Amino acid sequence: MDAETLSPPLTVRVDLGARSYDILIGEGLIARSGALVAPYAAQARAFVISDETVWRLHGDQLCAGLSANGIQAIETVLPAGESTKNWSQLGEVLDWLLESGAGRDDVLIAFGGGVIGDLTGLAASLLKRGMQFVQMPTTLLAQVDSSVGGKTAVNSGHGKNLVGAFYQPQLVIADTSILATLPERERQAGYAEIIKYGLINDRPFIDWLRDHGADVLALEPTAIAEAVAVSCRSKAEIVALDEREGGVRALLNLGHTFGHALEAVNGYRANLLHGEAVGTGMVLALRYSARLGLMTAEDAEYAAGLIAASGLETVVSNLPGGPYEAAALVQAMQQDKKARAGKLPLILAKGLGESFIYPDADLQDVQAFLQEELQKS
């Protein structure tokens, strides 16, 4: 791909005062990575954390891109998959950085999906109390969600993302051309997060996805760039209002409380991807909203149809990793950081594009609802 013939990247600004940064979105950005990363590299080197799959497919390209601007890549390559995102692996990464002489003025690049981004960001926040950090997401899900907003974490045996910190990157580089090597299933998982932004507060985007969703999933350049940019802009606006999730930022968890419970009960195995769990989780959140009379069942099923049209599952009992049990799912939900005394805030909806924070969902009623959903096939 000839860098000279490529269009300039789209830029989305995350406005956080002194912690503000840009998200660059477009084709061929990895080939230009040296020039993009150079302002954050005090020395002619960049530390890189990646996983085995991404590094095998794209490691040489990143090294060449950095080298073109005189920057040496010093990498460590971790096993792929959610099981990598744990406290032990984090400790090994920190030891590697210290043994390699990394300092606060060095730049650490997260080159991978959400697992690598979350773990790398947390490592960057801890290394000598904070080092330079660039997100270079390689999955659709990471480009539209996990690489933006500064949430970093590893999983615990008690639940997902329970050990973490808020730590913003200096830059996010979303090269859409790299998505061509993603399996279809990974694209669908990322697409769930794209739909989420429409369901939160953007009904016109829902209708745009109805008309252009197939082009997004097919990675048509204009459509994928637009979908990533709209998603990032939506998240950036919410993060700018509530960086540390004290209020409105919780809207970004639409579908995630149900989805995280599905992942936890499944033991975070690779047979159920995060985006797949969130896709089903959004359907559950909207159907539960309809159960409470907050929105119409017709609107809930319209959204479910949009999710199903992308190839995502809308029926819990059809998900891999089952059989799931309502009591086990609710028990997992009680591990949520926001659960209190049998009550749990949920992100529900009053209509399409009208999500809100429902502060005190009754988990007994949620369990009864899930029992009904589990009987569907």
C-alpha cells in the first residue's frame, strides 16, 4: 500500500484538558507509525506488547513502520486470548519492562486487541507511576471501544476487569486496513460495539447501520472508516463529560452487565467472544426494558433484528458454553463493581437511541426474566 496515495486519516479528539489526545482513523497508518509515534519517544526506541497472532501477521509491518523513522521496536509477545489478561501476566510484563530499562519517558505501544490494550495500559500506568502509552488497536472491537477512554484492567477470579486504573493514552492509531485479516466472527464481535453507540443515544446512526451495516462488516473503506469515527466520536463525547465513570459514562456499559455475566459463567473461554456476549447482552437489556414497560417490545425486537442480521446471537440458550442457568448469571452480576445489597444499576432504554441509567434493578426480578429468556430457542 503506497502511503503517498492514501487519504489523510480522520481525526477524533478526546477532550480531557491536559490529558487530551487524538484518535487517528484510516488506512495504512501502521506503515506511518514511526512518524506518528516519534513525538512521544524521547529515545529512538518503542516498547511494544503484542500477542502471538497479531505479531505473526503484522509484527514485521509495525517494525518497518517504526524503523522508517529511526525507531527500534523492543517487543514482548504474549499468548492470544482473554486468559492472558491476568495479574500474573501483568507482573511478567512489568518485570520485562524494568529488565529492559524502560523509563517514564519511553513510549509503550499496545499492538493488539482489547486484551493487549487493557493489560498494556495498566502496565503503563504502573511502570514508575506512569509512562508514555500509545494504543494501536488491531481488532474492530478495540478500535471502536476498548482503546478509547483510558480504562485499563486485568481480570480476577472474582470477575472481569476488577483490577485496573483509569489511564489515558497519548494517542490512538486505528489502521482500518489491518482489519482485513480478522476472521468474520471477530468482525461481528466488534460490530456489536458499533451498534451499541446507536442504541445509547443516536437513532440516526441505528438507521444508517440498517442501510450500511453489510458494507461495514465487509470492510468497505468509506463505510468502515465512518462507522469507526462515529463510534469513537460518540465515546469521546461521553468520556469528556465523565472520565472516571461517576455518572453518564456508565451508559457505555449497555449490554455489558449481562454480557460480563455470560463471560464469567463461561469461564472467559474463547468459544464466547466479548463482543458476542455484549451483543446478546444488549438484546437482554432491551427486552428487560420492555418487560418493565420502559420501551415497546416492537422497538426491542427491531434492535434484536439488527443485531441478528450481523450474525450475532440473540437467544441465550443458543450461545456457546451453555447450558447457562439464571441463578448462576445473577450470581455473576452481583460481582459487578456497582452492585449493592441485592440491587444493581443497569443500562436500560426508553426507546431506540434513548438509553439511561436505571439505578436499582431488582436482581430477583432479573433472575425471573433470565429464566424466561433461557427457555427460548
